[in-house]
Amino acid sequence: MKVKIIIEKHSDGYIAYPLGLKGIVVGEGDSYEEALKDVTSAIKFHIETFGKDVLEEKIDVEEAFIAEAQLAA
């Protein structure tokens, strides 16, 4: 099974979270790799704990993008 994961870089580390799971699952780490490993472990635990019902039936997300827009003050 493949899960799409968003990984954000912040000044104090990385935060990672999956798309297409019911509930809140977050991983973190000092590096991209650590955050990915942590969230992967959290996803497995979440599915083991709550069952496969936490998986969305159909995940329409093919890709995720980050955009920035200027808002008038």
C-alpha cells in the first residue's frame, strides 16, 4: 500500500503527515528522513490500532503542490 505524505521543513525540524487517512497522524524529526520514518511508523500504528477503516476508500490526490499568494493588507 502506498500513502502520499506531506513533509514540511521548519526552522526547528521537519513535520510529516499523510493524506487520505481518517484521524490525525503526524511525524517529526530533525531531518527529512527522520520525519518520514517517524510518520511511517505512526501510520502503521494508526492502522493496527483502528483497523483499515481509517483508510479513505478512494484517494483522489495524485500530487500535492505548495503555492504562495500575496494578499492585500
